[in-house]
Amino acid sequence: MMGRRTSRLIKPVRGWSEDLPDPEEEQRVYPRLIRVNEINDVWMEIPRYVNHGWCGQWLAGFIGMFCIGLFILIDISVGLYSKESFSTSAMPFIPLIFLTFWIIRTVLFSARGAPIRFNRKQQKVYVYEQQRSLWPWARWPVTIKVFDWADIQGERVEMSGHADWGHRVYCAVCRPGTYQVVDRFVLTWTVGSIHDVYGLWSACCQYMQGKAVSDKPLRTDTPPDWTPFRTVRWPEDMDKASRAVPEWSIK
């Protein structure tokens, strides 16, 4: 319900700007996906790319690696290398080593464009989340959250940070039949144009209403958080479940 000064939700997202139209309403904004991985008559997958902070992380990673390499070179060149002396002199650099490895792992292996799948036959939403630990050598398990589309409401937040400026859309998951929020996930990270986020929300709503949505997104370019590795791997069981057609819907 665009235009309200207070949110209808209990409790609204931090930095709330407005509630988006109810998912079951007739959408007044032309539906247009920003990016799309797949769209068909059963399910649709959209990526969620974080479009800020990557240059700083790459730079921090390279600086950390340079400092670690310089430390090792100096330690060897001055003839201090031995197991005992190296261990002692390396102690102050241990936090730097841990931080550097964590940053490098993040920029190379964190889930890029962690996607959301909308299954309109099931009327369910599957949200791909990667649980990252501060320990750089720990597993980063994947969690798939599954929600009923009927329980979801859209919220827009206007971001005004120096490196993160624009509009972001959150999906609030409410208790059935209420506006009591029990969970929340990002539908899209920050986008510069408010019309683009309105169009994205409209497209998701119309798709789940069973209406036609164009498979030609606004963006097809390679996002700035590129990595040479495949970082999104759906668990096999959830991959099948998120694309399945329920038996009751087969005529």
C-alpha cells in the first residue's frame, strides 16, 4: 500500500520507507524483472547480487596478502628464520592472516547472486541462504528457507549510504492471516531506480498470480561481484522440490 506513513506490519523492517502493494492485489506498475536465471510456467528463479563493497574487499585481500608476504620475506632475509623465532615473530600477524584468508574466501567462494525460486504451482518461495562463519576454514553450509507466498508482504527501504545508495526490497514473512512478522529476507539488494524495484515487486506478484511476465529482464550484463568459481549449488533434494509440480495441480 504505497503512500502510507506508517507500516501495516508488526514489526517493520529497520529503515522502513513504505509497504509495497499486497501480493494479491491488482498490480498497477508494469511488471519487469531486473535479472532472471530461469522463468517458465512452473517456477521462476531470480538472483540477488550484492552490488557494493566488492572492490574494497578485493583491495583489502591483496593488501593483506602483500603484508603477509612482506613479513615472511623480511623474516627470512634478515636471517632470523627458525621454527622458534618464526613462531614468535609471527604471533602479531596471526589476526591479519586469519582476516586475509577470510576476505579471500569471501570474494572467491561466497554465494554470488544467492537466488530465490518462486513456484507458482505450489504457491511457495524457496530462498537460498549461505551461512558464513568468521572462522575462515569452517564449512559454509547452505540453507533453503521455504515460505508460503500467501504469508509474504513487501517492504521498501531507501538506502542513503555513501557506497550503498538506492532502494532495497525486503519480503516480510507473517503469521498466516496476520501482519505479525516472523521472518524476513531480501528480495533485491540496492537498486538505483525506484521504478525498477516497483517493477520487480509487480513482476513477482503477477507471476505468482498466474499472469504472464516477460522473460526479458532489465539487466543481462555480468554483475560487479564476478568470481571465476561456481558458488551457488542447490542441495539435490531442494533443487527437485523447488521445481516440482504438486500432484493436485496436475489435470
